[in-house]
Amino acid sequence: MEFIASDCYNTVLEITASGSAIISELLRLSNFIPDVFLFQKQDNKDKKQSKATELYLAANGRTVDAEEVKLRYAEQ
């Protein structure tokens, strides 16, 4: 019971509360990352075409071509 009444207990409690608040804020912000930062470049080598086209895989699993990426995310 001495520990609960001490300044050390209050300091530890404040530190853990601050850490918990930081972690919850990071988790909340992680839902708002724009897709432009989550694209993975894929090379699509089509047998019918002589040249390779660039495709991007978005975070939601959708495949997007390079022209659409430039049009949608030019401002970013």
C-alpha cells in the first residue's frame, strides 16, 4: 500500500497513460494513409504486347495502371 501512495506510482501511472494515448493515436491515424503511399509496383509482361506495362497494386488489392495513378494522385 505504500507504493500506491508514493510519487513513483503516480509517475508510472502518468507514463503508461501517455504511452497508451500515443499508441491509440497511431492506430487511429494508420487508417487514413492515402493509397498513393501504399502502392506496390508490378511489371506486367503481356505475351500479346511487345512492351511491358506498369501496373500498381493498391492497398485494397485492386490493380491500377500507371495512367490512373497519375490522374488520381497527381496532387499528392
